[in-house]
Amino acid sequence: MLMKIIKLYFLMALALLSGGCKGWLTIDSSDRIMENTLFETEEGFFTALNGVYAELPQASLYGKSLAAVTFDVQAQYFDTTQPSTHTFNTLGAYSAEARKTAVADTWDKAYFVIANVNKILEHCESDRDVLSDRAYHIIRGEMLGMRALLHFEMLRIFGPVFAEAPARVSIPYRTSSELTVTPLLPANEVAEKIAGDFTDALSELADWDPVRTEGRLNGETTGSVRYRSRHLRLNYFAVKALQARLAIYTGDRTLAGRLAGEVIDEAGPFFPFASREDVTGQTAVGVATQNSEDRIFSSEALFSAVNSKRTSDIHDKFFSNKLEQVNLLTMGELAVHNLYDSESDLRTYQWQTLKNTEGVDQRFFVKYGQVQDMELGYASMVPIIRMSEVYLIAAECEDSKKEAYEWLNALRSARKATSLPATGTLDNDLTGEYIREFVGEGQLFWYYKRLRKTMIRKIYSGNGGYLDFDPANYLFPLPEKEQEHHK
């Protein structure tokens, strides 16, 4: 049933993305009936909701493009210079064609999911009597948050450097499932609409989301299964953290700092920093073992995509020691050593020394590697926003340098890294922490973009050094078919 629904929505989205209605008319009679039947029951609404979440781990979204690969390659995490025929060589060198190709499917998939989200939101109103109050508010809250999140991702990719040109025309903001071309809006107007959807999402979730009183509800055996595992849904805290991410991206440091503080205060007890026992797997299975390591620090992930095939979809395709060098994303031994300024740093568990295809010891990124027991919740998670980012936002938004370093060192203490003196250069220390914290999560490039960095660290290089970065490389052109719609 779920796959049939996804197929229906895919056909609808293709019609929408093509800008015409002929395709829609050919599927109208039978599939409209199925759509209306789907939303005749509350169960049907949750089936549609699950269909939306099931799209997130696709390669064009958080299975590759928005998390582990596309923008981390451009952030210079991985060595794509050797060999010269490396699969990602041109992307790592900011080839215009490679960059255009890398994000084309991301545009299509994001707006496909947005079309589905809008359909659910429309049925929340037209079929309101089908839903209990709790279901109505939670479904609306999650879908408004999803619409905002995906538009925000599109704004970061296809929009301008916000601090430099906030009024530059960027992307459409689609709030209807009607098959019409939506006008391109200035980036600041898109940001206002994203903020509005986040605000409305919080309003819907505030009194109904059990995450505020019961936390993640992971593995609970009582209550409706629909409201468990809140860390795998766009819950109240995740939406507020995303609000903070948006606020700092658009330059509203006061709002970003306030929101970050609220998330830390209220969500902290439910989403604690991972301990060494958590990371080594001891908490989960009673003994430290590489096969059970929680290398994504799952306890503090506010919202994650779920991919039961994470190892084969991500690790095996891009990071495995079974890959030839031409396809492998990694960095050298010295570069990994230079990445962490404290040997005790828990983030070093994301790297292992293994034999490569030629039998030579080499460092491999294993954050998304195999977890022996797939019943362990973190075995299939791909983090989208986590508590550590909220701490970094709080640090960046503090007027007091002393208090900024208190936030920064709270994170470093949780990572078992030594504290940094408040006499340091905050910008440099924040950048260092962003680099260490988000390998494989696609966040570093957007940190560089919002600050318009023109020198970025060649992280993969054991010899250190920086790359002169052309800010034009922060800008991605709209897909050609979208440009055609707006001529």
C-alpha cells in the first residue's frame, strides 16, 4: 500500500515539476479516487506521513547529497585529488558542470516531497473530521516543519550568500499541490516564509508533542506507536533547533541565541551528550566492541533520517575499505591525526585503520559503517540536526567572549577534548569545532557560505594549508528546466 501511494505521489510530482498538466490528466480519474480513499481514515494519514519520511534517506536527499557526500567533498574533507581520475575529482575542484549535476536530482526530489507534504496539509483541512485533535496538530506540525526544512535546504543550495545579497531572487516557495509554476522569490522573502512555517509548526506541536514531557519515547511499549521515536520525526525541539539554524543563517544573532538557549534548557535532559560508554557500544551491549559503536552519538540527535540500508547505501558506496582508491572518500593518517587536537576526543571513533584493497593499512571513515545488531536504534540513523550544533550556535551568538567559550567548552568537554582558553580567537576555534563535529553530515559547507569564507582549510591534507576559495562557488544555478519556466 505504501509503495503504491509513493508511486502515485511520484507521478503527481513529475507532472508538477514538468510545469504542465497533461500528465496529471492521464492519471486523474483512478489515482484521485485512491488519494481520497487514503485520507478517509486517520491510519491513512499516518501512512501518507510515513511515505514522506521514507523519501528522506534517498541518495538525492540525506542518503548522499545533503549529508554524507556532495557538500562534504566541497568542504574539502576528503582527498579527491589522488588519483586524478577520482570519481569526485571535478566536484572537489568546483567544476561548474560537476556542481550542477550534483544538485540537479536534489532539486527534483525536494520539491517532489514538498508536493506530497502540501497534499497532506490540504487534506488535514478538507478531512479534518477524520483526525483526532492530537493527530491533527502533530501531523500539521511535522509537515509544516518538513516544508520549511526542505525549502531551507534549497535556499542554502540555490540561494545567494545571504549576508551579501539577501534580496537576490532565489527559489520558489510552494505551499500548494496545484500544478502551477510558482514564482521565484527574493532570498529574504523565502527566509520569511520558512520562518513562518517553523513558527506555525511549533505552535501546532507545543501542546501535543510528547517529546516535551517524555522525550524520545524510543522503544516504549505503551501508547500509540504513531507517537513513539520522536527523534525520528520533526518534533518540537528539532523544529526549534532548525529555527535557530535559520536565524543565524540570516544574520539574526539575537533570535538564534535565544532559541539555542531554549533548546539547550528544555531538550537537554532528553537529548544528552553521548558518553564514552555509549560511543564504544558498552551501554548498548554491555561490552565495548567496534561492531556496536554508536559513532553518530545518537542520544543527542534531535532529528534523523532513517535508512535501514545505511551501510550499503552510504558506507559501502563511498567510505568502505573494499573500494578502489578512485571511488574512496577518505583522508590520510596524518590528516586524521591533525583533525583532532585531543587524542581522547570521542570523535576519533569515526575513523578506523583497516587494510585497503591492496592490503595496506589506511584510515577509513566508519561513521555510517555496519552495526552488528540492527535492532540498535542508531544502526539506521543519519543525523539532520543535533544538540552539538545548537551549542555552537549559542557560542557564536554570545556577546560575551567568556560565555561564548563556556558554550564551546561544554561541547568539547562532552567530546572528552581539552578546554580552550577564552583568550583564543573565537572565530578560529568555532571553525575548528564545526570541522571536527560534522564530518559526513553536510553542515560545514553551509557554515562557510553564511560567513562567506574565502579561505577554507584543506582538511584532507596531512601538510595542512588553506585553499583560496572563490565565493562564486557558493552559488548553484537553478536546474535548466526550472529556468525555462521563469523566462
